[in-house]
Amino acid sequence: MCLTGVDYFSSLGYAPGIAFLAAGVLSPFATVILVLLTLLGALPVYNRVADESPHGQGSISMLEHLLGGWKGKALVLCLLGFAATDFIITITLSAADAAAHVAQNPASHFAPMLLQNKMGLTLLLLLLLGGVFLMGFREAIGISVLLVGLYLILNAIVVAVGLTQLPHESLMIEDWWHRLFLKHGSPARMLLISVLLFPKLALGMSGFETGVAVMPLVQGDPDDDPEHPQGRIRNTRKLLFVAAIVMSIFLLITSFLTTVLIPEAKFAENGEANGRAISYLAHGFLGPYFGTAYDISSIMILWFAGASAMTGLLNLVPRYLPRYGMAPEWARATRPLVVFFTAIGFIVTWWFKADVDAQGGAYATGVLVLMTSGALACTLSVWKLKSAQRWFFLTIFLVFVYTTITNCIERPEGLQIAILFILTIFSASLISRAARATELRVQRIMLDDTAQRFIDEAKSSYLGQIRILAHRPGGTDYATKEKEARETHSIQAPEGNFIFLEVRLKDASDFMEDCLELKGEQVDGFQVIRCSSPAIPNAIAALLLHLRDYTNTIPHAYFGWTEGNPIGYIFKYIFFGEGETAPVTREILRELEPNPKRRPTIHVG
């Protein structure tokens, strides 16, 4: 829970201040709506996500499997853009808020000038974060327990003292109550405005996707089914419930205390409570020593929240992009990605001038889109059940859609950053997929007994040559195809023991293939080997190389001539796995085997 909470609970450092700037005196009421959506919306959604993806894949992976093909891949790429927005802004916003705690602490006046420079200090914290990962950072649960435990205890002390101070601050409570009715009138109007305003507070809902991502670390029951571990799912639900309840209680109480007990002017830019409302109360109620201890705890958990977000990015990007063929293999390496994300963090910090309030909308956008995707995944997964569940999840999905759209309209900077990330991902994906088009994507070959027998018979035949004749499934009959091949390539009867190879296209959006399974079949006296693959040339090249190594001979492959626009066939191959099969197969073989004498032979006619 603390590993999840290092992101989730750390938002207490800035959530009450941003809530007041968004909703003013209505902040406590808007927070009530936020808590209700958390407990009745986000929590049920991620309980379902935990059930559907017990190995930590999350809602993005659910949508990938539910939609499939390029439709699913395109949606995943878009969601990765919003996830990058969420995690990058988590890193930069947390660093900016940590810098605010340092700069506003009274003791920092005796520190070097850098401590008074929020921009410089924020960039320094980002640099330190990147440096830790470059040295080989491994997320430590023990550290997260220490940081979160200490932080929650200090917050609980501030909350308890604040509640005991309320009876002595009756004038401030009366003033808040008077301003509330003076500005908003009736309770019904307050409720309506709170519902409309709560999207601005959505950053207080972060952490649920992280909670599902840590599922592989959650202990289950000894007799758990590895494919669907009920014990792990049950315990993850407990984790999410406890985290949501703890955070909801803190949000409700702190939003009320900060709204009532802190003068409005203190929340303004460069105000003493800006980005650090609870810290302001800690200094005011418990003195500079406790306040400084609270600031140090806040700085540490905010900095570690950036580490959690960086870990999320380093787990998310290598999981999808290289597997789609949409990133080079170095994207699986940690250090190049750390340098890239740290540089992006510098740019975002400079763009927002290290301002916590300015980044709130962008942060909320990333959080809300991920939660909307989770609600969509749950809706699609239960839609065929024809039960009340689908209407329940559909309602949650529509609420999140409304919340996301409202947030994007009022605070478009998050959408702008996400669009920039999405365009970058799509552009890099197109270039990468084209550049990697001639890679051998098959990890291993498996032939069934019949296919293996065909190969062995060809090897032990008169000439000992293996001749593979590429044949389109459902095309011309085998006798006609063989006759055309003999005439085109001047092959006489004694030499022409052909083995037909039929490759059926499956999901062409997939890039890598763990195992190419080939099955042999005797059809009207002809030997036919069949398989399925997302890319026909790669499957043929993989089989030819396997035959060369297995038989220690040079196999020959025969193709018909493909007519049509070559440029069109290039794009057809990149995105749909077929096209000018013979030239692409030869190019794959040429890159993998530079020695022409060892390279399988391609015949085109």
C-alpha cells in the first residue's frame, strides 16, 4: 500500500491548496463529490481491473486485448501519451512542490540562494532523480513504508491539532459560513456548483493505476491458480480499499481545515500556503521545529513520488513499444530512457515555470484519461454479461468522460502536452516500424510430425534439395501452381519435389512472434505446410533459415511475380504484413546472412 501511496498520498502536499484555488470556499463540498467518485467510481473500476489483469498489466493491457488489431494498438499508443503526461507531470509537479516546501520554510533563509530559486531547485531535484536511476535505482518497499508511514503520522498530528483548534476559531468558521452563503446562496446551488467544480480537484485521485501495477508483489494464497490468483486479487482489493479510505479521510478533513483556517490571500502565487497548505498549518499550530520536520517529510515523499512515476514510465514504455516494433530495441534499456524522460521533465518544468498550480490541470488530465480508459475497459469486459454491472460501469465511464472533457476545456495544457506526446509516439513508431521492417521477428520454429516428415523426405530424395513453393491460401489449385512453377523456372520432373507453404495472416499489428508453429498436411497427393503469422515474408525467411540449419543444405524458395505499385506494397507490408513478399524475404535473408553461399535462395518468376 505504501509503494502505491508514495504517489497517491504525496498529493496531500498540494491537493488542498489547488482545491481552494479551484473551488474557493466551496472546496470542502467539491472534495466530498471527489471522494464519492473515488469510492463509488474509481475503486470499483480498479477492483475489476485487478480481477481482469492480476499480473499487473493494468487497464491499458485490457483494452489492447479487448479491441485487438491496429484499433487496439492505436488506442494503446494514445493512452501511452496520456500516461506519459500523468507520470511526467507527477515527476515535475512533485519536484516543484518539494522545492516550494524548501523555499517557503523559514530556515531556508539561512541557506544558499539556490534554496530561494524554485526553478533552480526543482531542476536540481529532477537531476538528482535522474542520477539515481542512472546509477541503477531499484524501488525499495522498505523506503516507501518508512516515508509514507512517517508522512501519514505527521499529517495525522496536524489534522488532530487542527480539529482541536476549531472550537477556538469560531469567528473564522462563521466568516467561512457567511462567505459561503453570500457567494453561492442556497445549498442546492452549492451542490450543483460543487459537481461542476470537482473535475478541477481530480488530481486527488492519482495512484490507482499504480496500485494495480504492483500486483505481482502482492502475496496471494498458497493454492492460487497462477493464471487467475484469487488470493492476490482479494488482497489487492484490500490494498486499494485501505488506500482509498485513508486518502479520502485526509482529503475531507484537510480541505475543510485549510479552507476555514487559512486566509485566502495565503493561497495566492508566492503565498505562504501556495502548494503547501498543510505545511502552513503545521508551522502555525506546532511551531518551526515540527513544521520543518513536516517539510522534510513532504520533500522526501514528493521526491520519491517522482521516483515511483519514473519507475512507471520505465515499466510502461518497454512493455509495449518495442513489442509493437514501434521503438528500437534500446528502448528496453533503462539508462537511455532515464536521460530522455529527465530531459522532458526539464522542458515541462521550464514551460510551467516550476509552478505547482499551473501543472494541476495537466496532472489531472493524465489521471482522468487513465481512469476513463479503466472504466471503458471494465464496461467492455462486462458488456456481454447482460447484467446490471454493464450499466453501472457505463455510468462510471460517462461520468469520467464528462470529468475529463470538462478538465480539458478549462485546463487545456494537459491535453496539449498529451497530444505532443502522442504525435511524438506515433511519428517515432512509424519510423521505427519501417526501419525494423526487415528484422527476423520469429523467436523459434516448431514443426509438427507431418511437416517434419516432409522435410526429411525431401532431404533424402534423389537430389537432396528442399524446394519450398509459396502458395497463397485459397489461391489456384496445387496442380496448376506446380505446373506454372516448373514452366517458369525450367524445372524438370525428376528435380521438382515441391513442398507448398501457405502462410495465413493473423493480427498484422503484432510485431514479434514467440513461436512459429507449422503443420503439415497431404492434400490430393501434394505436400502442404501451413502456418499463421503477422508478417508473411518474416515467416518464410525464418522457416528457410531453420531448414538450412537443420538439413545443412541451402533451401530454395519459389515465388510468383507481384504486380502493382511498389510504394503501396511497402506500406502494405509495414502495416498489414504482406506485399512484395519475395524481395522482402530476400532482403531479410541478406541482412541476417551476409555470406551468399550460406544464404537460402529466392526464385521469382
